[in-house]
Amino acid sequence: MYQHLLITSENGIQTITINRPAQLNALNKETISELSMAFRVADEDQAIGVILLTGQGEKSFVAGADIKEFVSFSIAQGGELAYSGQESLFNLIENLSKPVIAVINGYALGGGLELAMACHLRVAATGALFGLPEVSLGLIPGYGGTQRLAQLVGKGRANELIFTAGMISAEEAWRIGLVNHIVAPEDLLNKSHDLAKKIMKNSGSAIASAIIAINAGFTTGVNGYEIEIEAFGKCFGTQDFKIGTSAFIAKEKPGFRK
């Protein structure tokens, strides 16, 4: 079904692996299209609670976009490239109803870092490297990088990282808040699975509502507090609310998922 992806599922955790190691898992149009389809399918699958996204091999998570595909583009084509990519994949991941964890096993550069930032959480191996080198090509990040990087690390740090086109280490990425955790490469998958398991102990419907409310605070023209109030109220009509509160009163652990 997929030419550039490997997909496995175990105990409610789905792992999507970008499988282009010879190209350092660079994003081309086909890979973006396949990722969009895979995430839409996973979002509809009630058996899946958390999604892990990673790259094949030890060298690279995603080392950017496939420059050869757009080197001769016009202004209109460049704008369409950014718009279609953001809408079909990057915004889709950010607004998915299920948490997505970027499992960063190597280079996360350009579109690769933008892909990681679209995920809800990021776990990195100690040898991973991060950067947005687009200005060295006469471009700027076009898949949401100028926006999400500033949201995660602040405007000043985002300016420096984008303007210098440099790379930073996993340790620096953790220090500035770009990644949630850094671990030894051999512990990367175990740490990511442990984090996913902790998430899956909780209400899936409540987490979906939390994603909506959190994202609202970063959406222009939207009052995040009002969205939170609305989402909070809707929780009272869910089965998970009944399960969670009943278990709390009975001093038992809630069984949100089978």
C-alpha cells in the first residue's frame, strides 16, 4: 500500500517509519502524500491510541525536503507547494485527535524539523542534530517552521536558528525546549513507547479535546480560553467522563481502553 513507509502496530501504539534511508528519509511529494493518508487512516482507527513517527536507519529522522523536485518552481508553484504541504500533512498532524510523538533518531533538518515540530511531543537520540537551513538556499521554512519554532523556543532563539542556518545538538534542543526528552540511541524506542503507554492510561477523548484547546491558543483570531470552556463542557457528555469519575470515587484505576 505504501512505497515509502513502514507501518506496525502493537498494543494500541502505531509506528510510522519513513523508509527512504538512501535519501536520508528526505520528503518528496509521494512521501508527503503517503504520510497524509497514513495519519488519516490511523486517526480513524479506534484501536490506535498513540502514533510514533520516525525515520529508517540510524543517520536520519528526516533530512529535509527533496530539493530536486522544486528547484525550477515559479513563485506561484512555490506558494502552492507550501500551502498543499501544510494543509495535507503538517497541520493535519498538529490537529490530529491522537497524540503523535516524533522519534528523532538522527538529522532533523529543514522539512524534517518542521515535521517533528508538527508532532505533539519529541523524543531525540543524543546524537540527533536539528536545524532549518533554508536561508542558505535562498528560501525560508515553508511548512510552518517560522511559526512553530518561535512557539516552542521563543522568537529570539527562533530568529537565530533560522537566520544562521546552523545546526544544534540534541542537548541544546532539549535545553531550549525544542524536544521533550533526550536519551541514548539504544533507548530511543523504549523511551518513546514508555511515554506512549503513560498517555494511553488516560482518556483518549479527553486528550483529543486537550489538543483542540491547546492548539486554539496559538491560532490567530481564536480565543483559546473560550475553546477550552467549550471543550471542557463537552467532556461531561462522554463515556470516558463517566468511567474516570466512577473509578476515582471507587478508588480504582479507570479502564478507558480495552
